[in-house]
Amino acid sequence: MKICAISFHCCPFSLLGGDGTGGMNVYLRELCDVTTHFPGIKMDVFTRIQNPKIKGIKYFSPQARVVHLKGGPESPMDRTRLYDFLPEFYQNMKSFVLREREKYDILYSHYWLSGLVGERLKREFNLPLVHIFHTLAFMKERFLKGDFGEHRNRLKAEQHLSHVADAIVSFSRDEMQNLADEYGIPSSKIKIIHPGVNEKLFYPHSGNNVLHDMKRKTDDKILLYVGRIDPAKGLTILIEAIGLLKEREEPLFNKLKLFVIGGGRRNRDLLRNREFIRIGESIKEKGFSEKVVFLGSKKQSHLRKYYSAADVLVMPSLYESFGLAAVEALACGTPVIVSQIGGMRFVVQEGKNGFSFRPNGPSSLSRVLEYFCSHQHSLWKKEKIRRHVLERFSWVNTVEETYSFFQEILGRKSSLTTISQPGESPQPV
């Protein structure tokens, strides 16, 4: 089976934590890496050139490669500005496929922009299209309201894709139900496949170099946030919760220190991020700038050091399709505090590997932080926290379920054909 994966705005090689990068990068990267365990599978990931130094074809392995094509300026861009470059990317992708005489069995599109490219390729080459949204516009709009900030065509496009795609992959039962209810599609069209965690990359780290960088004192309580600096991620909620502790529990507040990873390069990307500027002003007004340290984005291979050094990872998201950072922290033996939303609700075992709180509730989060700090000793030990999450989430299982689902779709679509070159007869799947 040969898979044509489309990831227009998101290159698997991009630094995590910037605008438009994060869980989707990890997902595609792991998909490529784990494909080596499945000798009958080959996959090409098509993405736009957003770094002149990273272009052409880059191989993960003999079975998986990333093809970089022109699709707008060769530089990072806000996702809301990329829609106009879809036709250029589609034409370049179509030309590549015909020129290289590639024959694919199935299309796998990621995010709504890629889905629109996938729909045109589906019609052009008579291929089944499987789509994965990663995030849903109507859910973001529901929770963010005035801070929605998405392209005007996204809502309509996602509704359209939910009907024209042959199948949809979803990360959680909540997301599946929301999709089915909102767009009136049968739940049988949606396959729930959880993301995994890389146990070789995320494990308890005993080095103290990060602790030294954090200038941690013996009785400090280190809170860690990992993710984009984006309104949907709810970092403002965490800042407000810390502010409430300052007013109500000053002895505890004095012990707290928050480290924020994400937002791109600290001395460049962060300074252009409107949400970062807004949060910085809020912290300054509340009078605890020394309590919050913005580290910028970190390589994925370095994250385990920060997860391991922290007392707890806090994910205050207003909306989250799954929450990969939570399972990564747990694989490092670090407990988590998360919003009671999406797949994160099923990752946390209350009082064992962490706690959850009411979404968009600074008061609820402040009480959970207070409870955590006084009951941290009663949680599972690091080894058990790690073992529990690894038993439930594995990238090998994720990829195996995904490819089995593709085989099932190809079985249903026996009348569909693979790509045929000009002058050739269509070949059966």
C-alpha cells in the first residue's frame, strides 16, 4: 500500500511550538518513523516549502519521505494567510505525481487546508480520501467566541470535507460525537484512533542541568506549560489562577514558578506573538513577572529534561482534540493537571497520575493547584505513572490501527482506481 499524505501548512521537520506547529508535527513525524515497522507500506508526505534550507525530498527511511513543494512564499506564514496559495500547491503536487509517475492507493489529508487539496486530487485521480482535522473550527469558535481568529472559509470548508471525505480519523470519542452531531454524518464514517507516545524519547531524566537553569530552590514548586502561545491553549487561565493564589495563599504562591515552553524562538517569534504580548502585560499588572519564565520552543528531544524537572505539567486548554504534551509528561513520570475536555479527560486518573479542573475556570484551577501541592506525595510513583501511560498509548498501535483502517477502506472501495498516467489504462487498487 502506498499512501499520499498531504500536510500543506505543517512540515514534520519544523521546530515545535511555533504558530501552526505542535501536535500535528509530532503526529506526522511518528507516522513516518513507525512506518519502518510495516514493510508493505510506503508513504510520501507533501508539504509546502517554508524554509529555503529545507526543500526538495527528505527521507525519514526508504519507506517514508517528505516532498517539499512551492506553495506561497518560502517562509513561515500565519495559517490564515495560506488559503490563497492552495491552487499553486495543488498544481505543483499534481505535476510532481504525473512527472514522477507515482501510483498511490489512498490519500490522507491533515487539517482543513490539506483536505481541500486532497478533495481535488481525489476527483482528479479517483482515489479514496481519509481526512483528519486535528482541530475543529466550530469547537474553537464555541469556546473562544471573540478570539476565534480563523480564516472566513474554514467553517464552511470543514463542513464540506466532513461529507466528501470517504472516512475521517478522530482522536477521541468526544470529538467523534461532536463531528457527527454538528455535521449530521454517521458515526460509522469516523474511526477513533488515539495518538501515541514515543517511549524511547520520553522517559524520566535524572540530570540536573535543567534544574540549574531553572535556578530551583529546594522547596520550589515548578509548574510547566508546553504548547503554542495561542488563546485556545488557555495560558491566560493559568496566569489568572496563579494570581488568585497570590491573593489567597501567599505562602504557596511564594513557592511557585512557571516555565513556559512554546511560541517559537524566544528573541524573535515570541516578540511578534500577540497572545504572548497580551499575557506579558497581564503578568506585569499582577506583579509577578519574576514567577513566569518564557523559554521559547525546544527541540522534542530536549523536552524530557523539562518534563522530568517539573513537579507538574499544566494544560489549561479551552479546546484540545487530544493533548499530546500530557502523555509525553506522563511517560516521563511527571503528573499532569488538565482541563476536563476532549481526550485529556481520559488520560488522567484522578488522584493517581494527576488532576483535572473545570475548563476556563481560573478559580477551579487555583484550587486544584493548591490541592496538588499539599497532596503530591499521595500520587503514584514516577515508575507507575510511566508504566500506566505506556500500556495505553503507543505509536506502533496508532500506526497499525491507521493502516488497518486504510486496508478496510480500500476493501470497501474496490471499484476505485489508482493513479493512471496519461495514455494508460486505470489500474485497480
